[in-house]
Amino acid sequence: MNDTNASRDKLWKMIKGIKFAMFTTRHGNGHLHARPMTTQNKALESDDSLWFFMSKKGDPVDDLKANPVVGVVYADPSSDTYVSVSGTAAMLGDAAKKEQLWNKAAEAWFPGGPTDPDLALVQVQIIHANYWDVKESKLVQLFAMAKSVVTGKPPQLSEHAEVRMR
């Protein structure tokens, strides 16, 4: 397995267990707007896409029509796992994909099911991502930070990698 595949696999392993991501778009007024969204993927597919359900009437869909460049941030402080994804988003009308990704939790937002007329299927093709994965215990982290204060050298507490998809 080459380094890119290993990093890509590591990226998905970190993302898949985090229930909510902060999905960031650029609003028409130029400001960045982030909102919690649930990633619908069961696995990272060969096209390196993340999938989301959104309301067609919501601001995120309008933002995507004006500017498809998005950021998606995942964080799990309990396991010291952090991921930042940059990508290009598109709203698709793929009924089969909606059906494939459909789940009971989505029904709370879209009672009409995968054919709900308000359901937007959004694909984010990952361009690049960064991740930080801390393996050390909290005690070791505190010791490393205290040591860095004395030595003046920043602590090396996490595995960090950048993954380029395109």
C-alpha cells in the first residue's frame, strides 16, 4: 500500500466514527457559515466523496450554488482526533444514491423519505484534508507540554498528515 492510500484509509478511519461535522460554506455576503451536518457515507468511495442530506430550502444549498468550495471539519476531543477537509460540493438528483444512503435518522428531517421533494443530496469531492491524531494519554500530553515550557521546544503530541486527493 502506498503512502497516499494509507493516508486516505487513515482519514476515513478517523472520520467514520464522528457523528457530526461542521459543514462550512461561503455565504453571499462573503462570510463563512458553518453548521452541523451528518456524513451519510458508510465508507469512503473510490471517488473520495463525502455525502450529506440537506434541505433544498436551506441557506447551505443557496451558498453552494454561488460557491461550491466547502470545508468540512470533524472533531472528537475524547479520542483527540481532528480532521479538516476541503472540497468541492455539488447538489445531485441521483435517486438511487439517495435510496442507498437513506437511514432512519434522516427521516426526522425529511419525513417523505428518500423521495421527499425538499431532500437535497450533496456530494463533496475531497480535494485535500489534514488530520491530527493524538496517541498519547492525557498524562503524557501534560508532561510533554510541561517539558516544552522548560526546553522551549514545541511538544510533538500528534500524528499529522496532509492527504491530497486531486
